[in-house]
Amino acid sequence: MSDLIDVLDPSRGLLIGAERRRGGAGLFDVRDPASGRVVASVADADSADATAAVDAAAAASEGWAALAPRARSEILARAHALMLRDADDLATLIALENGKSRSDARGEVVYAAEFFRWFAEEAVRTGGDYGSSPAGGTRTIVTHRPVGVAALVTPWNFPAAMATRKIAPALAAGCTVVLKPAAETPLTAIAVVRLLVEAGVPDGVVNLVPTTDAGGVVGTWLADPRIRKISFTGSTRVGRLLLQQAADRVVNASMELGGNAPFVVTADADLDAAVDGAMIAKFRGGGQACTAANRFFVHAGVAEEFAARFGARVEALTVGPSDTGAEIGPLISAAAVARVTALVDDAVAAGARVAFSAPAPEQGWFVAPTVLTGVPADAAILDEEIFGPVAPIVTWTDEADLVRRVNATEAGLAAYVYAGDLGRALRLAERIDAGMVGVNRGLVSDPAAPFGGTKQSGLGREGARAGIEEFRETQYFSVAW
């Protein structure tokens, strides 16, 4: 492990132009959430470094935009191959700094790499339009151009996938980028960016600025007239602040924000399939995903049986550090543990019952996987994004009331519906105000699908064809004929 970190040389973790360098604010520590021990000291950027990164990206912008789409595509394809080549090392880094299980970390690497392959293919599908004016005498040619230098801000819960999901479409569209990874998980970003350099990305096209001063660095970028795009994944609270700052200069903004995903089980659902889906939707990454099932709405006629089957699976989960082979790792911080624990305690005080749980280590930032039953309708745990391995179950009987309760949230990112009648499942899905609905499956993320939400879960889409359009401006020529 130490050899892997030494190769990264995180004390010179900034990449600005061609230079790997130290940060103006010194160093900051990255800790293993399973033990709390320091695993690396990383270069800490300041506002001057943020400006230097924009200098480099702006200088490289014209040349990268002018590069043939096929050339950009081939670089992204090489990045995909290199990520798969180094999948084991990348999974090790993710498990170390994020804490997720080894299997989850490996799955993230494969998912993250796929964004490079998908957008390598999209880079050459440039699109456009041509037609004659209805009034006659002119022809209209519609084309697209890169939006410009893009500021990318990624979270800690998917340190590889959230980076590639933004970098890949930006590069495919012809944009240069400045990237600020989460301070909790910068090592994975350093490794991914170095693979991009190995793949042939020219100097200045991708610039990396790890920092503990997120507000100062991102604020510097949003105040810089050369930044024309902000793409952020994180909390709704921070997203609102960034949108306010972006509004001052009318910066093009994409926001992937918080979720409060309902998981609906109807009376005729295949309960074995529903339990399988619930295990994925709730416990992937230890529940620390914006798409994680947050509220379980189970029909009263099958609630007891569903809870018993689900609870038995939860009680069988192994919890511990990734190097033990455990299925569930720690939460990201002591503060996260305190927050999730408080939500559970509040629900129990209000009348909920801890029906099932798995044992968790006392050392490190662990929370026991837990199933709550009898959760009151007004419990805070149903209104807040849990971001931990806790599944509160409530029951329902009337479908109209179910839909009202499901939609009674400011979030609208993901949802899940399990029903035996597919037509009924789709009708329910259409009534749920969410950007993505898993119908009889517990996973919605796919590089080929438009990822994003409604209401206060964000603006714009990532992945699919929509992902590259987020980094393009439409331009047309009105041609005298």
C-alpha cells in the first residue's frame, strides 16, 4: 500500500499544466475511515493555485477544441483501457480513503472506466442540423462548440466515478477542465488524472487542485471570467450556494444534488426480487450514495414478510475494514456516524423499533446495518437523506396516499418500484416525481443513461447523449441563399 501511495507522490498532488506541484496552503491529511489513521499527506491548494489552474486550462483550450474529434476519442479510449489495467490498484485506493468494501470499490472502478469508453464513442457523434428558412432565401446550419473552460467539483462517495463522469464528456466536447476532488478522497483523483496524462491528454487540458479550502478555490473559479461551466455533485445546500455564485456571471451550471429515494413494494411484488433489489439499493457503498433507497414503502399486506426476509439478509451482512473482505465498510467520518446515529435514536424515541441489525466494530467509523419498523410518518429519518446503512420501513394501503407521501420531499433524484404487474409498476413510476426510477431493479446508474433529478435534486443530466450536451453551446449560421 505504501508503495502505491509513494508512486502517486501526493505531497505534489496538484497538476497544473505539465507540472506536478505542492500546494500554496501546505499539506492536509487523508485518513482511513476504518481506523482513523493517516494514510497520506496531500498537497493543499490555495486560491493562487486555483487561478494558475485556470491559466493552464485557458492556454490549452483553443488547441484542444481544435483537435479532431477522432483524436479526442482515441485518448479517452486509451484512458478506459488504462483504468481497467490498473483496476486493482484503483480499487485499493478507493477502499483505503473512502472505506467502501473491496467488491464495491472494484465495481466503482469498472463503472468509472465505462464513462471514458462511452464518451470516446460520443466524441465522434458531433451532430448538427441543416434546413431552409420557412420564408425562403436563407439556409440554417446548426452546429455545436465547446462551452469553454469547465470547473468540476466532485464528492467523496464515488471518487473515481464522479470524476470520470464529468471529465469524460467535457473532454469529448472539446472543453479543458479544472478539477477539485473532495478533501476526504483525493488519492483516487490523483491516480485517475495521471492515467489521463499517460493516455495522451495534452498539458493543461486536465488540471487537478486538491484542497481543504473548497469555498476559496471554487469561489475563485466562479469569479474568473474564463470559467464558463460549473459541474458540481454534492449536497443540495452547497449546490444552492454555488448556483447563487454562478448567477453573478451567468455561468453554465450542472448540479447533481441530494436524494431521498423511495423504495416501493406493492402487494403483488416478487418479494425475493424486492429483497435482492433492496440490498443493492440500500447497502451499495454502505448506503453512502445519493441514489440509495432512503424510505421503504411496503404494502401492509406483505410488510411483515418483506421485513423478515430483508432483515435476515441484513443480519447476515459482515461489517468491517475492506481488507477483511467485509461487505459493509465504515462511514466517511466520525461526524457522519454521529449524524446517522442521531437519526436512528430520534426515530426510536418517536416509536420506531430496531427490528434487525448486523454487528459492527466498535473501533473506526462504523454504523451497524439496521432495519427499522413501525417508523412514524413524521420521523426526521424519512425527511432527511440518511447516507448510511439504515433502512426505515413504513406501510401503505392506498395508492393515491402512497404517491402523495413518496412525492412529499424537496428531492427528486431516484426511486425504486417493485410490482408483479409491470404495467402497474410503470404507471406508479410515471407518478413519482424523480429523474430516475428503477422498475423491478435496485440499480439505476448506467453511463448510457441520463443521470439526474428533478426539484432540488439538481439541474442537467450526466451520462448518455445528454452528458456531452452539458458541455456544448449551440450555434447556428443563417446563410444567404
